[in-house]
Amino acid sequence: MFQALIGPIASIAGSWIEGRVAKTKANAKKEVAMAEAEATVMQKKATGEIDWDLEMAKGSQASWKDEWITVLFSIPLILSFCGDWGRTIVFEGFQALKEMPEWYQYSLGLIVAASFGMRGATKFFGRKK
């Protein structure tokens, strides 16, 4: 009688264990598939960013844009060393820029960002003060 009871219980336990194993395998496959999908997206994103940087570098080879922006950014630096009149010009210029509409200030930031590359600019502008 005891063995007649053990057979069905063992069968039920075996079925339950097989179900748990199958469920665990299915969850593992799901996690692997999700990780592979994320890796593919990250790889495509990295490739896209590299391609964009290469295109920007090719486009700026014959451009004076970077030199022009460097000269413009150097003017306040140089004037700061030209005595009180130079510092006054720089200070008043920056005060005037502060009072410009936000869209204009952001546009200037985007122009500089486009010149030096968006990734570099976003890293710079993304810093916390």
C-alpha cells in the first residue's frame, strides 16, 4: 500500500520539477535574447556616432568655421588683458548677451556645438555647475 502511494506522489513531484526547470530555461532564454537585442542596439548606435563624426571631420576639412569661432572666442580673452577699457568692453558685451532672448543664446550654443561636434559639446554642456 505504501508503494502504491509513493508512485503517484513521485510522478506529481517529477512533473512539478520538470515544469520549474522548463520555466527557468524559458526565463534564461528571454534574458539572453533581451541582452543580445540591447547589445545590437548599442553597437548600431556606436557605429552611427562614429559615422557621424567621420562625416563631420570630412566636411570641416576645407572649412574656416572652426578657425572663425576660435578667433571670436579669443577676442574677449585678448581684450581682458588690455586694461580697464578692454575689460569694460568684455563685461558689457557679456551683460548684453545675458539679456538676449534665450532662443538666441541657445542658438549660439548650438553653433559652437556643431562646430566642435555634438558629442563633445553635449559632454561639455552636460557638466554640473
